[in-house]
Amino acid sequence: MKNLYLIRHAKSDWNDESKSDLERGLNKRGQKAIVTMADALRKVNVMPDLILCSPAKRAKLTAKGLAKEIKYKGKIDYIETLYMAEPIEVIRLIKEIPDKYNNVFIIGHNPETTELTDLMVDEYIDNVPTLGIVGFNAPIKHWKKFKPEKTKLDFFIYPKMFE
């Protein structure tokens, strides 16, 4: 069994219009949400073996913040493909994950996170909000056998659920 967690980055900071999309950081609400969601992950006993993350600053800060809060000591790989990726590109990336990893976080953006989620669930999810986390179980031993339609939704959580 492999477990995949699709995570949309935390709320970004739009205050400095001189920054490019890749350079935008997190606002205070996004920083606070990291603590909230790390607590929620601890409550459901989720700890990744690997974190794959978009190279955008807001995604990196989300990955590093979550890692710190849940005391994750493993590797964070920043993958260019995860910035503005089509779901098919993310699926290709998932199929390349080494089999030694069983619990993988993928931290990216919308609309890609929602689009990929909708390929993997029976009911339609209109939007994965900022720092929304969608957990899936995949009944496979090898990531190369990953098929979005064969996954099972484990949970879908987001910061406003815990306010």
C-alpha cells in the first residue's frame, strides 16, 4: 500500500506587486495555517517518507513549515514540473517515485491540485483550498503501477475546518 497526500500551498502574500509569481511568500494567515494543519496531520498519524514540492517560494515555505512542525527529518525535493503542471505530468512524476517511499507529500498549486484530486475521487471536489490536504491510499507495491482511478480517498482536510 502506498499513500499519497496532495497539498496545496498555504495562503500567499500579494502585498508586494514587484515580486514575480515564483517569488511570492506566505501571508500571516498562511503561516498560521501551517501550524493548524501540522497538528491535524499529527492527529491522523501522517508522516511522509518524502516531500515533493514546487519550486515557488510559497510552496517551499509551506513544505519547510510543515516539515518543521511535524518534525519531518527526511528529504524535500523541489521539482520544476510541479509549478504549473498538468495533472498528467504529476501522474508521470508519481510513477517515478522510488518504491522505498510509501508516504509521499506533493505540495503544489491550484488548479492542478484540484484537477488531479478530481481524477482520483468519485465525487467532484470544486476546490482544494489553500493548505488543503487530500490523502489517498493506493493499493500498489510499486509507484510505477499508480493509477489515479484506483486510489481510495482517505481524508480531505483544510484550515477552515479547524477554526
